[in-house]
Amino acid sequence: MSTVVITGGSRGIGRAAVELFAGKGYRVFFLYEKNDAAAREVSGKTGAVPIRCDVADSAAVKAAFRQMVAIFLLLLLAGGIWAYHAGLFTGSSSTLEFEDLDSLPWNLILVNQDHAIPDNWSQELTTLSNGTQVDSRIYPELQQMFDDMRAQGVYPVVASGYRSAEKQQSLMDDKIQEFEDQGESPTQAQADAKLWVNPVGYSEHQTGLALDVIAPGGTLNGFKNTQQFVWMRDNAHRFGFILRYGDGMEYITGYKFEPWHYRYVGREHAEVIRREGLTLEEYLYYYK
């Protein structure tokens, strides 16, 4: 799959370009400034991913520029043909295409919007003290990590671990309803919901290898502002866990920043991913 990144994609010629490339089967990302409603409309119609870049907000400009540079570097590293014209980059897929995922060890299986849980996947589950379940193979290091956190006066709570297919579908239905209650059309609500919730069969939670962590009495959305987040961000890799959906990595992972969502990959792999600032997709593409 090829990728196109377009500036000014919510209106005029930029919007026409988004619709053109999306209609031809490209994975499209587009930058826009302030018109959230127009960006949502374009995203809902085409499936393209919007990236807000308010030119009056220096931090937003830097974040958007970082994404553009990263995409450009990925195209070069992947050996793809690239071109620039009127605010448009084209090249090989930033979601990266893989030749053989079946040979990966259990801890490195890739599950995202493009790659479903393998048909032969199976796991045994261990139940935590609060009733949440995880893959039994990750439990020893998870327990050690939490013991270290508590020893330093930082207390985590696992808000979600393993999910059944039924639970995953329920979450998707709830998120769609949430957007519809905000006035969105069913089509737009489904498109927006997929930015936050994975379809059944495409969720890491169904593997038992992923968990959502919060502070006691806290929420997912408030987790970024807690000491638990700081500790996990700085230390989780030592126990084999990675921050799965990093800030500014939406153009690769396909999902918005989730500071609460951690995935087990094993210590050796987590150390490299952390040190190099990679997503799991990039690690598997370049190192495996």
C-alpha cells in the first residue's frame, strides 16, 4: 500500500487531492489548521487520517513537522520513490508492508488495523487481584514491574487487560454511540470510533499481551498527568513493555496517542524500541 501526505487537505485543491488518492486506494494523511468540522467530514468520507497543525501554536507546528520529517525518513529508509509538489509527499507505505509475520515469536505478533490476530493464536490467562486477566506468559515480569513501582511509592491499577471478542465489540458499539450522541452521522461515527477502538480481531487486548494502566481513582484520559505515567514511560521497557501508541506516531500505528496502553514484547526488544524511539511496526520492519 502506498502513502500520501497532503497539506491543507480539508478544503480546496488539498481536499480534492485527498479524495483522489483515497479513492485510488492510497493510505492518506492530511494536515489542516483550524477547521475541525471540515477535517472530520473529509476523514469520514475518505478514511484519510487528519493531523491538526495550528500555525499560531508553535508546539503544534513542531509536532506536525516532526511527523512530516519522520514520514520522509521512512520513505528514504524503505527505498521508496518519493516526490514533493505543492505540499504533497508520496512514497511507500508508512504503515509498512511485511513479508512474513507468521514466523514471529508469540511476544512480537503484530496486531493493528491492517493485521488481525493470527488464526492459530492461543493463550492461557492469569487473573490479577482486581479480576483483570492477562496472558500468563507476561505475568511474572508484569508483577515484578508493579512490585518495583509500589516499592517507590507509585501505585498502578490495571484498568483493562485481556478482552473477549464480545467485550471488544461492545466497546466499539459504545464508542460509535458516543459520537452519534454528539451529532455525527452513523458513517462518521464509525470512522471516528475506529481511531479509538479496534474492530474485533484487530485488538491487542484480545491477545492478553496488552494492558491499560491508570492511577488509583483515575481515568484513562487523565493518566498522562500522573506519576504513574511518568514511571511507566521511563521504566516499562526494563520489564519488556512498550508504550504502544506514542505521541505523534499516529501516522504509523494508525491510532491516536494512548499514554495508558502498554504492550509486552520482551525485555530485549523493548530496550531497542525504547532506545531508538521506534513503534512496534518500525521495529519489526527494520530489525526483523
